[in-house]
Amino acid sequence: MSPPKMHLYAAELTYGALGKIFWGGIICAIDLNVWSESKGFGFRFDFLNDVVGASLIVWGIAELRPLVPDSDYDDSLRFCWYMAVVATLGAVLNHFIFPPFLAFMAIAAVTSVACSIAVLRFCDAMLVFCYHASLPDSAQSWRMSKKIYFALVLIPTIVL
């Protein structure tokens, strides 16, 4: 059975959306910060601000969601979008330095694992996208990316 045809305009939207997600991820990955702290409380400033990076990811995912009429694709990207919003809120909170609270640390740990699962769900959504766009080579790349991420990031995140 051949995949449904995707509108040509979707390629341009996809390019922009994936670019936002890529650059948002790079901004979040690079930490160049300074901070001021006194008696356990303070403020942290990140020159490549994670709030901007996470917001770019939210924006990119929002642009990708309407491109493929598939419930699995939509469910995966909806989960990714929610986790990106949570990551954005976490990035805002990360500007403030305060003594660690046990409940806060537990929520941060669960959120970290959920964000890693969101990356795997994003790979699944991109596999569906590649099917609809008739891009078998790109689909193979996303399959490999998912396996590498699972082995090198998700398993160590859960273990630690």
C-alpha cells in the first residue's frame, strides 16, 4: 500500500520547524552561565538562554503537528509539545538558585526521564512523517537515531 501524498508546502514548513527544534536543542545543550549566590539563594544567567531554546522547540513542534493526518503522529507530537512546555517552565525556574527540596528534586528526576521519552516519541513521529512524505532513507536515519538515543541517553538517565 502506498503512503498518502503530502502537500509540497509541507516540506517548507517541515524545514523551518525542524530547524527551530535543532537550534533550540543546541541552545539548551550549551551552558554558558554566570551566577550570584548568597546563603543558598541567588540568580543564574545563561548567555545561551535555555528558555529561548526550549521555546524554539515548543514552536517547532507546534508547526509540525498539523502536517500529517495520523493519530499516532499527533499523539506523539502532543506528548512532545507538553514535555517541551514543561522543559520551558523548568528552564525559567533554573534561573533561580535555592536550597534543594526533596519534592522538587523528585519532580525534576521524573521530568528528566519524561523528556527523554519525549525524544523517543519524537523519533516515532518523524518515522510516521517520513512514511507520509515517502522518505525511506530519512526514516532509516530516524530509526538509527532512536536506537542511539535509547542506548546512550535514556538507559543511563533511568539508571542514574
